[in-house]
Amino acid sequence: MKTPLNRFRLDGQVAIVTGGGNGIGRATAELLVEAGAAVALIDRDELAVEKTALLAAGAQVEAYIVDVTDEAAIEASFASVDQQWGRLDILVNNAGISIRHPTMELSLADWNG
């Protein structure tokens, strides 16, 4: 069911959605596009992020194939967004991983991704 966004407009705003290829990230990106925002999708799943970008045909959407654990790649994608749109208004940090171990058993490498 589509939510009417006639009172929730983001025209002229620029958003980045990490993990934007699937699930919550994809749904969030779709709502941002529907509200009028330009959206940069960041995901390491090339097929998923490209498919999400195609669903928003006609909107201002760019797909970036990036692993969020790669700091240099993240910096480069943010710089590209800045170069293309000249600003960043909204950041949705949705990308994540699931490690199924008790918290006290996680190593520093697990925390850093």
C-alpha cells in the first residue's frame, strides 16, 4: 500500500541510503524518491542496487556499488554525490551485517566489519 506523501515533500533534497539494494533500504529509497528527493543508493550487491535504481526510472537516482566496510570507497562515493548534486541533506545508514555470536565474544575485526 502506497502512503500518500502530499504533505511530506523532499523536493530539492539529496539523500544517501546505504544498503539501498534490498529490504528496508530499498523501501526507504523508494519513499524518498516518491517524496521528491534525489537518491544515491549504496550497496555491495550490484544486481540489487541496479534493480532498485531501475525501479525509480525518471527520478534522480544513482547506484553506487560499494562495500561500506571499505572506507576509501565510501569517501569516494560521498565525493561523487557531492560533485553530482552539490550537497547532502539526508543520510540513511541502513547497511549492516549479522554476526550471530554473543557480544562479549566478538573481536575488534567483527565490530569493524
